[in-house]
Amino acid sequence: MAVCIIKKGEEIRVFRYRRLGNSMPKEVRKFYSKEKERLERRIHMIERRDRMLIKDRSSEIAVVEEVFDKPTLVTLHYIMRSGDLRRLNGVVSTGKEARIYWGEKEDGSSVAVKIYLTVTAGFKKRLSYIAGDPRFGSVRHGSKNIVMLWAQKEYRNLLTAYQAGVPVPKPHAIKRNILVMDFIGKDGISAPLLGEAEVKESDYRRLVSLIEKLYKDANLVHADLSEYNVFKYGKRLFLFDFGSAVDVRHPLSREFLIRDITNVNRFFGKRGLKVYALEDILKRVMGS
């Protein structure tokens, strides 16, 4: 004899029935059927969750292996020992060519740690930004060599711009494929991009002035300027992502400058602000 106790609200009902045959009461069969369905749903949810966790974990491991290969870990350890970095926190932004992490120095100040991916093929498309720059000699073959040179190039461009008084993240250290620079933001949250912020006519005038200052005082053209490579932090604008920036003597510098100005005019024009004519800005920046 088997016993089943079913509680419905305040009512408790006890059913006695034989284990074999069709003697199981209808309410008991209904109860077990519902319980079976509930259990099957729960098992399905658990299995689905576990599959998702395995997938997420696999993706996480793939990212870690892609970014933190053995040479990169050795480089990171070297930078930490040199005093330019004490702690590496979470990721701030990701891209096809690099990932940005929030780090801290020994004095507790925040830094941005840019780790260029050594396995990406995207850098091969950037050769035109290096080969024509008189500051750099011949480029060694191999994607890793291009990545290392690109990192060095961005560090040098940032340093040149910073020393010329252009508002950019101050660079602190460069080693192989890792660049350490000022963190523009607070508590690990980066400042909003220009494209994410409210903009005024004064922002437009300021950005045009920065293009001019970069050209005249730092002898550089950003070459990849848009609303996605400018931080708006309070009332200030900061230019960043200087890997593409070229010396004004680069044979394509004027073409790159025109593209930068066009991007800036397009963005502010879409926001309903009046912009200067391209030729007027070129004359102002290049002085001719």
C-alpha cells in the first residue's frame, strides 16, 4: 500500500492506493503528472544554464588566451616591476586590434592599459600610416613586428601631442604591445565619447582649434579623428587613439587632414550646428 499526501491551500488530503495496477486515484495521477512536468522543466533550465555557462566560460578563456599570451604576460610583469603599474582591473573597452583595461599605479592614480592583440591581422591594413612617415624607417615583415611598431608609434604620437599642450592621455610607459597612459574618467568608468554627449557650438570651435594646434604645434595629423576618438570630460575635450596619427610631412597627411575635418563637420552638422567650410578650415590649419 502506498500513501500520497496532497496539500491544497489549508486542505490536506491523504490517498492510499496500491503500487501496481491502475488503482492510483485520478487526483494522485494528476498530481504526479504536474510534478513530473515541473521537474522536467527545471532539469531543462539547469541544462540550458550549464550549457550557457560552459559557452561563456569558453569565450572568456578564448579572450584571455588571445590577449594574455605568454609574451604579453611577461611584458605585463616587467611593467609592474618597473613601477608604472601596480594593479590591473577590469576591461574598459574592446576592439579588433586592442583592449583597454583600467589599472592603478603605486600612488593609487588610475591609468589606462592598452594591450594590442598580437594575433590580429587588422594591423596589416595600417602599413600606409607607417611606411610614409619620415620618423620611421623600414618596417620589418610579420604581423607581430607591425603590432609592436604601431604601439611604439602611438606612444610617440601621444608624447609629442602632450608636450605640445594638446589635451591627450599622458603616456607613461611602452613595452612591446602594452601602452600605459592616463585614464580619462573616474573610478574605472571612462569619460563619455563626444558621440555620446550633448554638444554645443563651443565644442565644435574647440575641436577645430585642437586640429589646428595638433598640426601647428605638434606637427601631427590625427588621421582617424571622429566623434568616437574624442572624450568629453566635463567641459573639456580630449583626443585619443593616436596610432594612426602621422607627421605633417607624410605624403598623405593633407588627405588624412581633409578626412578628419570632414568627419568632424559631418558629426556636428547632424547635430544641427553650423560648421565652417572645409576649405576655410584647411587654410586656417595649414596656413595657406
